[in-house]
Amino acid sequence: MSEQLINIVEEESSKIAREKIPAFAPGDTINVHYKIKEGNKERIQQYQGVVMQIKNKGTNGESFTVRKIASGVAVERIFPVLSPFIDKLELIRRGKVRRARLYFLRGRKGKAARIKEKL
């Protein structure tokens, strides 16, 4: 009985947290406002890039990978969707892709790595 109650509460809390997050898909460009704690100070760092993949969609362990290119070096970072450290998620533009995992972008640079915008 208590396990069922815990599961119900977890589902409701994840639904509430999920409402803050806009719907996004692989190929979309997003801006993640991530809270970083340095000593006793806390600041918000923005991480803008292309969503490479979304893992475990529909479960509580859902995460997504964002790839950005900073001064010629590509950096990929994995964010849990329901992380308390994500302050805000902004959808910049929608990308037109036909894949769920965009690993082919790793081998491309410059104009070849661009993704067309979905109209």
C-alpha cells in the first residue's frame, strides 16, 4: 500500500516538473539555464546547443544530450530532464531531422553540421 502511494506521489511531482519544460526533439536548438554551485555562491550558466538525443523517453530517468561548439571545439553534455539544477529551458529553433540520434553530426564541421529549420 505504501509503495503504491509513493509511486502515485512521484508520478504527480514529475508531471508538475515536466510542465515547466517545453516540448523539444532531437535537432532542436535549446538554451539550458543550469544552476552551478561554486563554494557558497550559486550562479546560472547558459548552455546553448543542438539536442543530439533523448534517452529513456517517458520514464523518470529521462535525459537529453546537448552539443555546442565553443571556439572551434565541440562539447557534448548530458542533462537529466527532471534535474533540480535546471532553472529554465528555452526552445530557440526547431530542427528538421529524420533521425532520433544525431551522431552523424560528430563527424561534420562548419556548414555541413547545420540543421535546416522546421517551418
